[in-house]
Amino acid sequence: MEYGGTAYDLVKAGHIIAVIAWMAGMLYLPRLFVYHAEAAKGSIQSETFKVMERRLLKAIINPAMGATWIFGLLLVWSSGFYRAHWFEAKFLLVLLLSGVHGWFSKLTREFAEDRNIRPAKFFRMINEIPTVLMILIVILVVVKPF
């Protein structure tokens, strides 16, 4: 795959689409946690949030993260960007975002088992983590500051 060629552009488009889907889910899931934390355990609302959280994670967030990684690794391998310092910083932030994804998966399991002990305010605060990471990653990719 040649950098700047048609195959490269298709992989790049796939990466962008996957990132958009991943981030949409990562921004929405903690918002669901906010509402779920406010719902009484065992209530119809709580059971509905369990279904929504599970489906969002399994049908959108997990596959989108996988596709993001696959397309991203193809891009970096074919472009040679892995030698750039901005990419090293981006890679660390993507690893951190992937860790947040894993943490959100754990929180989803806790809610599914009615084991959440955190208040809605906690989830309002963690909702900002993916946003901050996304902003930093996009700045690194577009500006390439170092």
C-alpha cells in the first residue's frame, strides 16, 4: 500500500469512520451511566439502561475500536509515521483511550450486575475523559507539533 495512493486513502477513510463511531459510543456510554445511576435498581428504567449499555458496547464501541486499531496500524505502517514524535505521543493517548474503553466495559458489567456504587455526578465527570483525549489526539494528528 503506497502512501497517498487509492488503497491508502480507503484505509484512511475506514480509520476516520471507525474513529467517529468509537468516539460517538465513548461519549454516549458515560451519559447513559449518569441516567442509570439515577434509576432505582431493578426498575424498568434500570433494566432498559442495561440493555442500551450492553448493545452500545457490543454492537458499536467494541467493533469500532477494533476497526480503529486495524486501520490505524495499517496507516502508520504504510506511511512511516511511526518514526515521528507526534505519532509516539498520539499512540500513548490512543493506548490511554483504549484503557478508558476497558474501564467503561467494566463499569457496564457492574451496572448489569446491579453493583454500581458511584453517584451520577461521578459519571458526569468521567464523561469528559474521552473528549479531552480526542481533542489532544486530533491536535497531534493535524498540527504535528514535533
